[in-house]
Amino acid sequence: MQYAYDYTRFYREKYAGIDLDGDWGGIPMVSKGEIAHGGISVISSKYYSRLGGLGMISDYTSGSTGECLEVHATEGEQRKSLLSLWLYRKKHYGIHPGSKLCYFYTFRDGRRDAFYEYRKNGLGFSKDMLREEHLEEIYDRMYGFEPRWLLLQPGIAMVLARYVFESGLEPIPTVEYIELTGEMFSEEQRRFISRAFHAPVASQYGCNEVGTIAYECPFGNLHVMEHNVYVETVKDGRINEEGEDGNILVTAKNQLVMPFIRYDTGDVGRICHVACQCGKPGPVLELSGARRNDLVTLEGGEMVSANLFCRVFQAIAWRIEGRIFQYRVEQFDSKQFVVSIATDEKEEMLEGLFRDLIGETELKDASFRFVFAKYLLPEERTGKFQFFTNYSI
Ligand SMILES: [Zn+2]
């Protein structure tokens, strides 16, 4: 915080009149929008001359709210921010930086048309190419590459896992571990992916701005990566007690080029202290299903969390024999919704259950149109699989 104040104009202006030696809870929070509009003022003056130069890394990150943010770091900082993640990947799953990996990437500068890229230890595929007609080629290439692990968004992992199951293919024998990141996923999805690939699945929670925030151990706890970040949750501007739901703020411990202090991730969750069997002390994060921006507009303008749909689909999953592989809900005005579902269950039955269960919520008077698709693929613009989008705002 002191460094950010001393070396960036953004934080110096932000903290004007604030007692930096006082209570941590009195230090102003920072939003993605503020950083995105801050331009050069958010960069440490020590690094101005090095931006874009040797040993520097920059990456774009886009949010669901549309702000696009360019994040700068040194290679050293990036290595440091990943250090504890690599320690635990090694400890729990035997995976190290030299282990061969398959991953998917979003369109980036100059890579737009490349279907795939072979790198030293990695084979990456463009998310734009993730379509049903390409699954065979993607899987064949993955198989031939002999990766030891896969780093995937849950939505992509679901598509691949179904492809393996439904085509009767054997799982890639070299794969020992799968890491899911970028979106929330359910226990059912985890089990499905793990069964399809015969490999354990762990969740990594992070963001492009600060890197890894928390990593799941084999006992299912999302441990905060305290070497990299300080995490707190707040509600109505006040720091939460343990176990209380709130907005997740992170303070990056390794970033001097572009400091992030009490940075609002847009996610909601709670911090707990548990005596985990893996032996790692320190805080554990429990994420809520929806992001804070995932808000449903009710008639009359009131907004409620899109977690409402998570609960409805969870309740459906308990009542059916078949599976809901993926779902997506889009809102077009206060009463019009489109629900897309990939399932092997009878469509009329799912529709009926959905209508019954939604009838017990605030959305009982809304109208829902159903679309059934074999696979739900990532949204083209962002490469994300948002389970809920509100176009009415
Ligand atoms: Zn643990």
C-alpha cells in the first residue's frame, strides 16, 4: 500500500487525506473500472521506461461488464506469483513446470486464425475452434501429444468429457491431473470430468490481474495462496467476520509494476479457517456460485442474485436419473428468459421440473423459452461460458 502510494499517481490521488497508518478497513477499495480508466497512472513510475520492453509481460483481461484492462508485470513477478501454485501442483499431483500440458486459449493478437499452437511443453487450442465438427481432431492431437495434465475451463472440460464418453473413446492414458479454472462448476460436473479422463480434478481460482488467488487441495478445500495475495471479504464497506458472505477483495503481494490494493474481484464468497487434512494452515475460500454482476432483474426493477438458477438446477439434478451437462440462462427483459440446456434427460420432463421449481421463486410470473443443444460452447466474444447473462440492463 505504501509502495503504491509512493510510486503511482492513481493511488496517491485515491489515498489523499487517508491515514495510511490507520485501520486497514479505512483504506479505499479499488474497482476494475477505476484501474481500466487509470491508464499510465496505475503503473509504478519506477517501471514507466520498461513497459513493453525486455523481461516485461502484458496481458489483456476483459470483464463481463465490458471493461478491458491491460495488465503489466515483470517476468520475475509473474514467476513469483505462480510459485506457491507450482509447489502445490507438485506436492499433490506430481505436476511440475516441465510436465506436458494441453490448454485452450482465447483469440489474441496475431493468433486469431491459428487452430492450435505447439510450444515447448504445451499444446494449445483456440477456443474459436471448439465446435462439434472439430472435436475429433482436437482429441486426436491431444492424445498424440501425450500431455500429463490439462488446464481447462469447466465448460470446455465438460464438452471434451462428453465427447470421450459418448464416442466410447479411451481416456488419454498419459493424463494424470486436470485443473479447472475461470468459472464455477458443480460437484456433478467435477465427478463427470474426473470419470471421463480417469484423473483427479482440482479447482484453481484466480484472475489475470493478480494471478492465483486460491487452489484446491485433494480434500476439496480452496486454500488461499498467501504468498501471492492477501484476501478479505467485505460487505457494505465493512470487513467481514469469518464465514460471512461478501465481496472478495485481493491485495497482490508480488506486483510492483502495477499494484493491486484492496482490488474488488467482482466475485462473492466467504473466508473460513478449517483444520484441513492436507495439513495446510491458513484461510480457505468458499465461493458463491454467481459473480456479483450476475444479477437477475425482477419485475419492478429489483435485482436478485443469479444463484437462484444454480439452486433450481441443483434441485433438478437431484430429481432426475439423467444428467444436465451444462446450462445457460439469458434474460432479455424483466419477464423474458431463454434457457439453454445440454442434457441426456427427456426434454419435456426437464422443462416441467424447471417450471415447477421456478414457480416457487421470485420469477414465478416470468416466461421461459427452452433451447436444447448437444453442447453449449463458449461465447464468441469473450471465450467465456457465462451461465447467466442479463441483456435487459
Ligand atoms: Zn487442504
